[in-house]
Amino acid sequence: MNFAPYRPQFESLLAGSHAETREVYPASEGFIAAADRGPGEGLRLIVDNGLFYEFVPLGELGATNPRRHTVANIEIGLDYAVVVSSCAGLWAYVMGDTVKFIAREAPRLLVTGRTSYTLSSFGEHLTGDEIEDAVSTAASAIGAQIADFSVGAVYPDDKTSRGGHLYLVEFSSPSPNPEDTQRFLQIVDEVLSRRNDDYRAHRSGGFGLDGPQLRALPRGSFEAWMKSRGQLGGQHKVPRVIANPDLFGALRHFTGS
């Protein structure tokens, strides 16, 4: 899980102290990477920990014979699905995480999301990394802190609607006022348009995709929803991007959104 959306909240909690935050990438399958430099400089891949890594380009993950890069031939800036084999018995196991390398010598990576964190209900092809970046940037711009959020598609229900994205956000700080809400959505739209050509094309002139919407949820909403599904606890994460219409509909119904 990307730490960026939570960083401002931790910085607020640790204000005035000398405590450091250290981003790590642990998993049940093994300890993958850890930060040994400052924020934004990526995590150092741990290559002597009993794991053999392969990296499959995210766009090829469902292919019959996808390319399987090793550490020796990774490419910078490409989104990969992480695949591991281990001395504990895993063989070419797809972990479900996505990463992007920012350095090859002493490989350094950024955790960019989950293989399931893609949103393309209208052909916009957004990744979890792009969405988290947009939400983090927007929250920072309005001086808000986010406890949790999910985004999914809202499909057209009449001839005047083109459909779009609904962001369900639980703010740690007080919910934004109407002016801040519009600013939040404007920045989300701008960041996604800048980072993703397909999204920008669909949003150009309102063609194919309406602007994003926001519903601010009361504190504890996501915790209550996860508990209702029997998925409350450290091994379960609130899904950032929900491409399954039934699951997103269930969340909207539960939260009255």
C-alpha cells in the first residue's frame, strides 16, 4: 500500500518529535524492499533474502506468454506485477502488487498499487498509482488529511449523463466545505489529465466522461463497512479502486452514497 496518502497524517501525529518514518514493503511471501533514503527516493529491493524475482509488465499480466523480466533486465518507469519463487515452495507466484523501478543499479522501486487497482470502465485506463497521486495532491492543496478512500465508476442512467468516477472519502480532518470540495475535484481532474493520455482524451470537452464527484463520509464508515464484510484487521485493506460494480454498489448502499 502506498504510504503517500497517509504521510501528512503521520507527520501531524509526530510533530515536535524526533521520530522517523521508514517505508517498508513486507509481505507474507517475504520481505521485499525497504527505504534507506529520504521520501520519494524509492525502496531498495532486497535481493539476498531467499526470493527469486520476476517482473511482468502490467499490461501483459493476462497474456498467454507474458514477458518475465529479471532484476538484470528491468526497465525504468514501467509498471510491473511482482512475481516470486521462493525456497519455501512458491513457484512463479503473482503477489498482486505493482511496482515501478526508478534505478537499476542497486535496484530501487516505488510501490504503485495492486494488480486489481485499475479503473477503465470507460476506456480511461487509470492505474492505482495515478489515482493515489491525484487524491494525495488534492488533499494537500486544501489542507485536508485522509483516513481512507475508495473510487469507482458511476454509469450513465439517462441521456444527459456520460458516467464518471465517484470518490468516497473519509477525511481525518473536518469535511471540506463546498468551495474546498470543488477545488479537490478540480485538482484530481487536472492531475489525472496530466498523467494519463486516455483520461485526458475522455475528459476533453466533456467527451465520454463527466467530471469526478466526491462524497465525504463520516469517520468510521470504512471500518464499519469492512467489519460488515468480515474483513476487519491488519490482513485486510480498504480497496482503493473498486472496478467491480456490485462491490462498489454495496459500499455506496452501506454508506448512503
